[in-house]
Amino acid sequence: MDAATEVGREDGFAGESCAARVQERLQKRHQERLEDAERRKEAKEKQSVAEEKGEYFSSTFNGERACVEELLASCSGADRAAVSEKLEEATAKTLQLQKFLSDSLAFLTQYELRQAQAALQKLQTSLTEAREVALPKKKFAFRGRTKAADKAPSRAADAPASDAGPPADSGSAAAPPEQCGFSNKNDEFVTMTAEEIQKRDLLLTHLTNCKVRLYGSPSTLHLKHIDGCEILCGPVSSSIFIDHCRNSTLVFPCQQLRTHHTTDTRVYLHVTSRAIIEDCSGVSFAPFSWSYPTLDQDFALSGLDRDRNNWSQVDDFNWLAAETTSPNWAVIPEADRQTHWDA
């Protein structure tokens, strides 16, 4: 009888243990279902937030892009001063769009990112084209002088502007040329005085192994196809545009700097907005460090703020990772910076 009772007790314990295990499994399964439901809910909420952010980005980006396009369209028929102002505003808004895109990378899909990048590239192209159409450059006279010209005056430098291009009409014959500069020079030391360049557009193109000193305050400065040169310029009241420059040292103050297709070049810069690079590599920056007797007067004439220098704030249009610095540019270490320049 005792043995039968013991067996019954064991069977009872076994039944209770089995029931407990079943109950445990059921509870575990129920908990997993709850957790799975919670994960799905969170994923749905995240997707909803991402979609909302994507919609906000798309709406804001397209709205700002439309504003830039409207600014560019309004340049047609406007006077030169108004066009310059509109183009500067369009440039600033385009830069803001670039930053907005960089700040939104975390939640944009690859498709949205590619679309936005393509739209920005198209906008930048339109801006360049609008500048070329609305602010056409007249044919310029090469008015600079080399050291050799100090001993023997150059006829080319003293020639009237009409010799460099089609005759001007009688109403504008006495007006100074809109653009001046140098072209196609090798291994020369070239200078221009404040009287020659004051408030004009400067174009320097196809220079190799030259040293250039530009005194005064030009309106804009264009550098194209520069190789192995050292170019120092006084305060530029608006923008400096650089294209296809390599192995050079550039020193200047300006309101805005746009640099394209440039490699292995040092820039000693004073800029009151931001510097922009695109399709560049090996470009390094340091603060502007040139001084000459009339620099203070030229700064005053240019209207640039001497207390505001964003020389180290560089935007790379080919680098969209906001959390890391572009590898295409760097800051020149203080120990490696040049502070003295030949006159």
C-alpha cells in the first residue's frame, strides 16, 4: 500500500512539473509576441518619423531651390549692381541648401540623396551660366608691367584699350576697361598698381612659374590655369574664382572664394563669408599674412570686415559627410606658415 501511495505521489509531482513547464512556455511565447508587437510598433513609428522628415526635407529643399531659380530669373534686364546683389544672394542660398542636405543625410534614402545632389549640381551650373550671361566680361587690355618694363616701358601696357578688341562707341571711349590682367606668361615677376586695378575685374590666366603682386582693391579676381605660381592680391571687394590651379601659393582677402579643379595649393585667406571648393584635392588654408603700405586704405575701399575672417570654414561640395572633415583640404600648421613675402 505504501509503495502504491509513493508511486501516486511521484505521478502527481510529475504532472505538476509538466504543467508548470507548459505554463512557462506559454508565458514565454506570450512575452515574445508582446516584444515582437512592440518592435513592429517602434519600426512603424520610426518609418513614420523618417517619412515626415523626408517630406519636410523635400518641401523645404524644393522651396529654397525655387527661390534661387527665381533670383536667377530676375537677373534678366536688371542693372549691374542689382544683378551682382541677386547673384550673391543666390550663391548664399545655394550654400545653405548644401549645408541643409549635409545635415539631412541620416534619414534620406539613397534615391532622395542622389536626386538632391543632382538638383544642387544643376543649380550651381545655372548660377554660373547666369553670372556669365548677366555680367558679361568685356575684352580686356593687358595693362600690367613686369620688372623688365620698369627699365623699358612696354608699348602693350601703354596701348589704348581699343587696340585689344573692337572699337568702343564714342559714349564709352573714355571709360576705363571693365577687366584687365595678365595672360600667357612664364617665369616672370609681374605687378599691377592700385591705379591700374582699382574696383575693376581682374583676370589672370595661363601663368606658369610666375610671381604676381596686385596692389589695390579689385572688384573680382579670376584665376584660370595657374601652375607653380605665387600670387598676392589686395582686398577683393566681392568674389574670387579659381579654376584649374596647381602647385601654387595664393594670398588674398575677399568676400567669397570659389575654387574648382585645384590641387596641391596653399591659400592664405581672409574671407568674410565661407570658402567653397569643388573637385579639389591637397588644398590647404591659413590666415591672410601679406602686408604693404596702402593695405589699410584698400581694406576700407573694399568694404570688407577686417575683424571677420572665416579662413578655416571651408565647404567641399564633393564631401557630404557632415560628421567628418573633407580629406580634400587641410589647415596649414602654424610652424609651416609663411609670413614674409618678396615685395
